[in-house]
Amino acid sequence: MKAMILAGGLSTRLYPLTKHVPKPLVPIAGEPNAIHVMRYLHSFGITDIAINLHYLADMISDRLGDGSAEGVRLHYLHEQELLGSAGAVGQLKEFFDDTFVVIGCDDLTDLNLDELIAFHKKRDALATIALVTAEDVTHYGVVVLDPDGRVVEFQEKPAPGTEKSHLVNTGVYVFEPEIFERIPAGEFFDFGKQVFPGLQRERAAFYGLAMDGAYWCDIGTPEEYRRATRDVLAGRVELLGNARVRGVAADADVGSNVRIEGDVRVGSCARIGERARIVGPSVIGDGVSVGSDAEVRASIVWDGAQIGEGAEVVESIIGMDYVVAAGERLLDAIVANEPEPITR
């Protein structure tokens, strides 16, 4: 079976962090989430994976390579113009000649793909959505099912109080190649806004499966990104492969009288100055420098950032290579470098 990772979006909800780092490379516990997704797919025997690129495409392909490091084969689609989630998949109809899976690069999940695929095949479905229960559904597609699991109504991001269900679309799909008949070539087309409502209206073989007990998080907003990081550090979801979730890297330089408390991950070649304090849930990325007497508490610090002496970083996200000045205090902040202007 083959799969596609949707990775072409700009991830504006995570600005300014993703102005300099493309969405597939947003790190969870020190590694790009796209790598966690590749490992997830590989764990179910899926090794032929397509991925669409647009913003900072070269940075993504340089980091992910051909996929062999994760035991998969990556096939890149470079989109000059974004055509939406369905439009991206539609450009690869020659690649998908049998039942296939689609997942977002910002999905962190442990849902059982084998169970989802078996349900899909048993129902002789054209399209099947993995669903989870959520309390706040205003940012998701809401699905109403009949007793057999057929989708009878699809609500995209309902306003508070108007939701007809608390089953939400995870962005993990199983399709038959016939789905391409519902995706017009060369047009912007979206699964949630166009394909799925169309399938529901025509009463096609369109199903949803509630994955009770499965973990799922869309890391595309600051709140959910923080939640996913906390959950990984606490062990509420398992990262596959050789991912190191907690602890201090062997090559990190930790000064004297440093206090590391709670669920903390310190990356490779990080430098923690004397008397600094790191309090979990926190991630200190590779090559990060934390100055003497500084404190980092419940924060995520991306690779290469510098925290100055005596600085205090609390419940914040610090972007790649960003410099927090000595003595500066950040509380519930998201800071990142702006991309360099393009000169002609």
C-alpha cells in the first residue's frame, strides 16, 4: 500500500515560527514531525510515500532525503501553485493504483491504521475518515454517522454551539483510486470543504470510523503544538523509531549547579550554563545555549537558539537560531527570526 503526506501548506497559524521553518520540519521532541509521520506509516508496512512541497521545499527535501533513513521511499511532488489538499493528491493519480492512505504532516497520532483499512475494505468504501472525539470542535470538520458508519452529514469548522457531533476529522484517510473522479484537474480543491460534502450529498460509499482510545493531535496551532509536546514528554503518546523523548544528550555540556526538573529533553551539543534551571515540560533543541543563571520553564526552544545569562523564559516557544537577550523575560511568548528579505 502507498500513502501521501500532505505538506504543502504555509502553516500560518504557527507564525512567526514557520516563516523560517516549513511546516513538515516543525519539531516534536527534537525531530521534524514529518519524520514521526514517516515512521508511523512504516510501522504499518507502508514504505512508498509521496509528499507535496511548496514553501521552503529545498529545506524539506534536504532534511528528509529519499526517506531511506526511515526505511521508506519518498516521492516528491513540487507544487509551484498550491491546489488544496485534494488538488495535491489529484496530481498523483498515476502513482496511486490501489487503496491508499493520506495523512497530514502535522498529524501526531497512534491510531491503528490496520483497523481503519480493514473497516474501509469491509464496507467496500470509496473513502473512509479516521475520527476521534473532541470537546472543542470549532477548528475541525465534524462528522455525523449512521449506525453502519456511513457519513450522513459533514460540518466544516462549525461555530460554537452549532456542532452536530463531537466526532472530528483527523485528516487520516483511506481512499480507492476512484476518488480521482471527484477531483477536477488543475483546480484548487479541498477534501474537507468540497470532496467530502460532495460524497455525502450523493450518498457515495463514504464512511467514518471512531477510533476510540487513539491519540491524535493536529500540531498546527500553538496551543495544540504545546499540547503534543507535553503529551510526548509525559509518555501519553509513543514516538517510534529511535526517538529520544526525555533526558540530556550525551554530548550536551551541562555546567555546575544546574537544576533540571520534571519532563525535560536536552538536545545534542546543547550548552547549559552554571546555575541555570530547566523545568519541564520543556524541550531544549540541538545546539541551544542557555546562559548562566537563566531559567527555562514549560517552554520549547528550537535548535540553535540562545538564551542569555539571567534570562527567564516561561511557557514560551523560541524559534530556530533566535537570541533571547541577557536578563530578558518572556512569558507566554512566541518569538522567531524573520526570513531575510529577497533582493534582486
